[in-house]
Amino acid sequence: MAANLYTEQEKNVTRTWFLMIAFFVLIILIGWTFSYIYNDSTILYIALIFSLVLNIVSYYKSDKIALAVSHARPADENTYRELHRLLENLCITAGIQKPRLYIIDDESPNAFATGRNQENAAIAVTTGLLKILDRSELEGVLAHELSHIGNRDILLQTVVVVLVGFVTLLSDIFLRSKFRGSRNRDDGKAGAVILLIGIVLAILSPIVATIIQLAISRKREYLADATGALITRYPDGLASALEKISSYGAGLQTQNRATAHLFIASPLGGDLDKNGIPDYKEGKKAGLMNKIFSTHPPVEERVVALRGLKME
């Protein structure tokens, strides 16, 4: 059966929940192992509370931090009247409160949304994006960013950041302790095995947690693509915009890995061939490792997915 917007959204939501469950399973496994080794469950609660406090503070300030790091400035309503008009029309169609609109003075075409809810949301676009996109393509990008706001993707990403921070902190505490205060009882081989498992978890769990975080980020991009196409009723607009953005090659001048997942396409720049030309070809397959450690799905796969959607 041919894919449509609704089936794609449903599948991506299901996959995201599966990844979130995997996160909790990982945390429970780490917590049980470390509690057993130290014979003290308080380490689990202390690490969790500390991580939550740090991430809640960053969550409430996430929009201001992201905009400041990206050197974004408010989009003047007179100078960018048409951009404001496009956003207002899309907000009416989507039934979403109009977010604050910002401009980033950068030739690299890109855009991102931030904010924990509709009342605190903002969308920022680069001057380079405004130069190379036509009206339908720009509508596709704005609709994509509105989808992140409507789908509460920023909230989900914040929850994931909390979990990643918790896993990393717990692992760090374990490794720095040098096993002092570890369970003092004669467990023989069983105790040695549990200790070995604890060491392996402490080393590998932050890597696994980061991979899960990136996977969730990629799934939310697919969902935002589908939802954005539903808003505009024209998937080709966003597909064409993604092709133009990816073919630019150079990254943002203010690129930052901490906020890279927010953008519609990676702000870190694309691959260049030996002649310095953007190495992008439609239908080109991305390598497995690139997929696993990337904040965004391969553009060519997103384009194929969008052009395969059926409007009903």
C-alpha cells in the first residue's frame, strides 16, 4: 500500500516511543548494576536529581540560548513583511499560535525552531535561505519548523537530553570512584562478572545513549517533513528546498554541535569532493556510520520520502 502522510506520522511516532522505551531499559540496567556493586541505591537518586536540575534549567532557557548562540535577531515586520505574512498564513492553516520570527545573517541556507511550547516558540531563518528559495519552497521550510512546534519536538528532545545527561553522569561517577565502596562480600565469579559488566556499561552507555538521542532526532525530522507537507499540501516544495539547502555545501559561520539537531539540515556543512564541489547526488546512499552518528537523516532519503507521499 502506498504511503500517505498519516501512515508516515503514525509509524514515526511508534518508532520514537520504541526508542524512548529503550532509553529507560538502559537506565534501569545501569542503575541496578551500579547499585548492586556499591550496595547503595542512593547514587541512583543523587545522579538523577542532579541531572534533572541541570536540564530543567537549560530547558526553560533553551530558546534564548539557541537564538543567542546562532546570533539571531528579530525579523523586522516592515523589512520582512512577506516572510511574516507567509508564516501567519501557515499558522492559521495549522492552527498554531504564531511564533516569534528571527533572522540569522549567514549565507548558508538553513532554519530552526526552538521553544518548549507554542507560547515560547521561535523560528529563525538565515538570509541565505531567503535568497535561494522560492515561495513554495520557503513555505515548506516554515511548515516543517511549525511542525516541530506543533509536535512538541523540543519537549521530547529535552527529555532525551535529560536521559543522556543522567546516563553520562552516572557512568562518570562510577569510573571516577575507582570502585571504592564497592560491594564487599565474597561473590566469587558472580561478583567479578557483575563488576566487569559495570565497567563495560560505564564505558559504553554514554555512547549508546548518544546514539539513541541522535536516532530520535532523525525520526523527528521525518515526522516534521510529513507534517509540514500536510500543512502546505505540497510535499514537492519542501523536497525542492531540501535539495537546494544540501547542495550549498558550506556550513553556518556560527555552527555549533550543541544546537545542530535543531536545524532543518545539518549546519555543520556537507561533504565536498576533491574539487571542493558539494558531493550531493539524488539517490546517493549514505554510509551506515554516517547515518548512526548524524543528527539528521540523509537528505536524499527525506526527498524520496516526501515525493512518495500521497495527498488524500
